[in-house]
Amino acid sequence: MSLQCNYCGHTEENPTKGSRPPDTNMFKCPHCQRVTFIAARIGSGSNRSQDKLYLSVLPAFYQKWLKSKLRSFYKQHPEIDLELDISQDLMEFGGDQLQLAVRYGEGFWEGVVCEKLFNRGKQGLYAFYLVFREEQAMHPTIQQFKTWIMSQKQYPY
């Protein structure tokens, strides 16, 4: 079995257990150290065409909240090919790709739409936001992901 990194293109022949978190469909590239989905995902089992959605999330948000919910997402939306970027790096929004990010802060970022997901702390000064480009706001795939994540009422951590 070989896996190819979606970011740097490195191919890992016979990846070790250390490059895959246990009980997940994720792969950590030993070359660039980024984490991405393995092509054969849980629940995909369909030959339908898929919309690719790029989602950038903070490592803590992935580990403490999103990771446990991905099986549910894929069962509900096998038509969405979700490509994760688990990183502190800010996503550069542009091009024709469908792009979303989950970020933590005050929600005042120029040039993008920010929709509050969860408050953090009692003061509510900072929150988790779903961030996307205004021109993609009504795209069906963006809408499906928004509906799904908003239905997950559990506070992340």
C-alpha cells in the first residue's frame, strides 16, 4: 500500500503505524508533516461524482471536536470529498476551489464571511467561526457542510 500527500506530493510506500493516527482515515506525511485524508475514506462506498471541499482547521479543534464526528459527516454526506488542512497556518482563499476554515478569534477578518459556531469562555469575547468567501456562500456543498456543523450543538472544548 502506498499513500501520496495531497500537499507536497510525497509518496510513502508501506506507511508505518506512526504515520497514521489509530482508528482514523488520516495520514501524516513524513516529508512535510501535514495531515490529510487517505483516499479510501470511511463511508464513501459510492461511485457518484464528488464535490471537493477544502477545510482548514486548527489542530486542537480537530483533535478535541471534529475528529470524533467525521464518521457521522461521511455517512450523511458521501458525495462530499473533504480535504482537511490541520494547521495553525491561515488559509489563502482564492481560485475556484470550495474552501472553508474553522478559526478562533473575534470574527473580524476582511474579505471573508465569518459565521459564529461556538462561544469560548464565559465572556464570549472570542469564538469559533466558520470562514468562507462570500461568492461561495450559497454553493450547495458549502450549505451542506454549514448545516451539518451547525447541527452539532456540542461545545468543542
